[in-house]
Amino acid sequence: MFNSGGGDLMNYVRNAWYVGAWDSDLEQNKLKAIRILAEPIVLWRTQRQLVALDDPEWILGHGQLDYQAEARYINDNLLDFSHLTYVHANRFAPVGRGADELTDGWSAYDFLIPGVLLMWSGSFKLRTAAECNYERPDYSQALRGVTFTSQAVTPTGDRTARYFFPGARIDSMAMRRSGMLLMKIAAQAFGEDKIMIEAQQRVIDQTVDPVIMPTAGMNVS
């Protein structure tokens, strides 16, 4: 485990794989300096070996953001879908509403140690949720908007982190035309998250004996 220092008692797992950089950021025979868990690390590609996903049914893209905040707060934000309606009120359409009709919206995360998040989303005809007993739907029956993201949060130091956000979307002629727009909207939304999370970190740092309000197990009607 790793203690982030500065009086902070939050621990991070050491015996695990963290994302260090994009493959495209590593040039052959050129050193790249990064930090993971406050430790300086040098990455070096000794020979050109590319690993890529090549599937004509998907549109792919990626980006990254550096935070002046703890990695755990980024993870908390990503796992809390309730913030979408107020932090991104002008960025995303309400879940469950299509272009001209009500739909059922599905979003689900798998959160993997040390900070990798796998999310599937899609829009389905109304009452699909009930027909599936509120379990994972058949994505081949989606009306639109099937997306997959494999996000990663790497703690780089005391109250600093790097957020990697690749994304993929089922391809069609319409989706291919909007593929770049999709990543642009995602980058703008993550920028909104960054403002909120860094402000949250500042407030926590300035608060004497902060009390965290529990939410797990609470009934929300």
C-alpha cells in the first residue's frame, strides 16, 4: 500500500497495474518521464511494437486530463451517475430520452482495482428494463447510443492524478460522422468534472476535521 503523505491517510494499492501513458505517446528510443504514486518513472520503447484495436464496427478515440486532486475523488465522481443532471446539465440529454421519444437508458460500470472503470451505455425501447428484469440488456436490440469506455485514474503524487479516457461507439454512417463530436463532448464534460473535483479538493483541504456523509445503503425515493 502507498500512503500519499501530507497528513493524508488514504492508501493506494502498489501491487497492481496503473496506466502510465498512451501507446502513441511513447516514441522509439526516446525517454518519457512520468510519476506514479509520487515515484519518478522513466518509460522507454526499445522497439516499435504497437498494440491496437482494429474493429470496423467501432469508432475509437482517447484523451487525458491532469488533476490537482486525489485520484479517489475522480473515481467517486465517475461512479456517481447522479451528478450528470446538474454538473453536465447543458452537455448531455436526460437519461431515457431519445431524439423524439421516451426510451429506457442503461448505464453500468465495472470498477477494477487500482482504478480502471469499464462502462457500457445504450438507449432501448421503453419498458426494456422491466422485460430484462432490470438486468443487462441485449445490446443488439439498442435503438441508439451504444458506447463503451475503458477509463483509468492514476495517482501521480500527493493530491495529483492523471485521468485517461478512451472511448468507443458502435459504428454506423451517422455515428461515424459524429464520432469526433462524441469525443469532443466527452472532453468538455470531463473538463466540467475537473473544475468541480479540484474545487472539492480545495474545500476539503481547508476544512478542519471534515466529516464525510455516508450514502451507501440509504433509501432514495
